[in-house]
Amino acid sequence: MAKKPTARTEFVFFNVTYEDGSQKSNRKVPADVVEDPYDKDGAIRKAIEAQDLVISEKSGLPPLGIKSITRAK
């Protein structure tokens, strides 16, 4: 029996620069977050901060402050 197709989530990629000068490239943010008409920049920042929080909990290190976020080309 054939499997049903799963819902496909589209992503938009961003480069993140942190306050300590480090940079992470191609961070994935769901496209529906980017398309938020009311607070696009805030929604993107919140999504990346949530990802950073999960990463920091797993690594045991505190999350870094975000200095800037730019869309990857």
C-alpha cells in the first residue's frame, strides 16, 4: 500500500551574528514565521532564540546574545 505524502515544511535561511563576534550561517526558520505580516523581524528573532535555547540546554552553555540577523542569499 502506498504511503500518504507528508506535509512539507518550507524554510528560509538566515545568517546570525552574535554579540561575541561569532557567526552561524544558514539557520533554518520556517517560512510561515517569515511571512508574519505584523512583526516579521521579531518573529524571526524569537524563532532563532528558541533554537538557541534548545542548543544551549543540550550543551550546558548559556545562550549567546544576538547582534544581527541577515537573510542568507
